[in-house]
Amino acid sequence: MSRFTSTLSKNYILLLTVVFGGFLIFGFSENIKGPALPRMQSELKLDELQVGILLAFNSLGYLLACSFTGWLTRKAGMKLTLLLTFGSMAVSGVCIYFAANYTSLSSAYFLMYVGNGMLEIALAILAARIFIKNTGTMMNLAHFFYGLSSTFAPIIAASLMGVHVFGSALGWRGMYMLMLALSILPMLPGLFAKYAGDEQKHEDRISLKEFARDKIAWLIVVVLSFGVISELAVGGWLVNFLEKAYGWSGDASAKMLSAFFFCFMLARLVLGPVTDKIGYTRSLILLSAFSGLCSVAAIIIGEPGAFLFALAGVGIAPIYPTVMALLAKRYPNNADTAITFTVTLMGIASVIGNLAIGAITEWTKQLFAGSGNSQVSLVAGLQGGYLFIGACALACSVTSIILYRMLRNRNAVL
């Protein structure tokens, strides 16, 4: 018995290393784009709408991965799925380095997002399998590592782009290749771990078609979609906003983005036990409302209120892991189906969200173009886009209230 306990403990440590290490890599891959996007935009001569299309189109890679990763884990097992995931992310870094134009960059980003989507689904399923007790706390702790790497990703990215190797700067191309090469590291403990849950019988699971009949499942998708659009948009648009609207330097803008992820990181570390205590649905209502109000207030106040952009990270950070904990508790025997369904549809919303932000920014800019001042119209456009980001967080809170009432009527509040 003691030998079994020891083996179980060692295997659990390996699995925790894979989960925590995987989220570290995920944070890097998602959030080094903030400082890099303005440089990409300048070198390839892209307008704001093209940037929005780039992020939206490549989110299709993420969406594609979300649709098949659950199936892949059942057919090939978690170990092979994770090896393919980390490998594809490393290869995408090489492709980004050699991207010569907008089309090739889009293709390389597409591959990276495929890896990101596979990683998100695989880690979520693995976490749901191993975090049986204190689910909210452990889910938030796992996602804390995403926040940890996200906090330092913009600063590291900005610094690396200026590093000279063999007489020339790494730039955004070399930075991407170097950072994504880190994806190889979590593969090592993954090779030696044993993955529970792969042996679950097919008849114990419900199909996606059956799952889609649950109205609660659809509402959870809506809640998560609004929250994630607001969360991910910050990594892609905050640096751009601060540089162009307020004239901040690239380093100063990157530091503000890092401040956002610092708040983001601490919230996931500290607020996990709170979500277990007051309930997942109540937590979603309160935290998303706080984030939305901070983002909207930051725009209304102007540059003196820029710190509120960072403070919004406190509210938005626990949304995703708290929804994952809710899914793990509500659908304990069908977590892979629930996660695949929810995150895949969330991916569609993310594509629409990125397009909407780019389109709203460009439309508002054109609306104010008649003022004759290009800077005024640009700032107005960026403000319009960012107000939409804050509105999504507020919409997450409103839909969470509806979810709470539906669950309460069924005596199933979580």
C-alpha cells in the first residue's frame, strides 16, 4: 500500500508539472503578441482592421483544435495528444521566424493557434480529471501559472526583440521562435507520467448531440464567451491603445500590460478559495462586473485612469478557471464532452469578438475622420474598440445572473 501511495504521489507530481508547465507556456504564447503586434504592423504595413482579421482568422486554428482535441484524447490518449500539442507550438515559432508577408504570417499564426487550442482543451480535461477536491481553488491555481507567465511575457518579449545576436536584433521574429521553443520543456515530465481517465468506457460518456440539449450548457457557453473575449482582447489591444492613444513608449505600454497580468496572476492565486466558498456562479457575477466597470471607467477618465486597465485583471482572471470548475462539478462523468462543447463554441465567439473589436475601432475612426484631425479620429476609434472590451465583461456578469437564476430554479446552484 505504501509503495502504491508513493507511486501515486510521484505520478501526481508529474501530472501537476505538466499542467502547471503547460499553462506557463500557454501564457507566454498568448501574450508575447502585445509588444510584437505594433512591430508586425509597421513592418508589414497593416491597418487596424487587418490586425483584427489576423487575430480572428488565426483564432480559427484555435477553434479547429478545440473541435477535435477531445476526440483525440479519447482515441490516442492524453500523452500523445500533449506531445503533438507542444511539438506543433515549437514548429510554429520557426514558421513565424521565416514569415515573409501577411499571408505566410497568418499561416504561421494559424498553426500556433492550433497548438494553443489543443493545449487549452487537453490541459482542461487533464485538470478536471485530477482536481477532484477543492476544484475551484486548484483550477485557479493551475491558471495562476498562465497569469504568471503572462505577467512577464510582454516585458520579456519587448526585451528580447532588442537583443542583438550575430550583429542583428532578434526582432519579433526571433523572439517568437525563441519563446515558442520553450514548449519542448513540458514534454519531458509528460513522457514519464501515467494518465488516468483514458480507460473510461465509451458507453459512460454522452455525445455532443445529447449534451447540446441542455439549456444550461448553452448559457455557460455565453457566459464564458463574453468573459474570454474581454480577457484575451487585452493582450492584443492594450499596448496598441496606449502607444497610439496616449503616445506611450513600447516599454511603458508593455509594463502596463504586465501590470494587468500581475493583477490577473494574483487574483487567480488568491481568489480560488473564495470561489469555492461563495459559489462559482456568484463569483462570476461579481468578478466580471468589477472588470467591466474598471475598463469602462479607464476610458472615461482618460490617461490618469490608465491604472484601471491593469486593475480590470483582478475581475476577469478567475472567470475561465471558475467556469472550468463549474463544468467539472456539474458534469463529473462527461468533463471532456462538456469542455469540448463549451470551449469550441467559445472559440467561435472569440473569432467574432476579434473581428468586432477591429471593425468597431475602424468604424469609429472613420466616423470621426470628418474632424480633420487624424489623431483625434484614431483615438476615438481605439476608445470605441476598448469600450466594447469592457462591455463584454459587463455582459458576462449579466448572463451569469441569468445562469444563477436558472440553476437556483433547478436546485443546482454551484
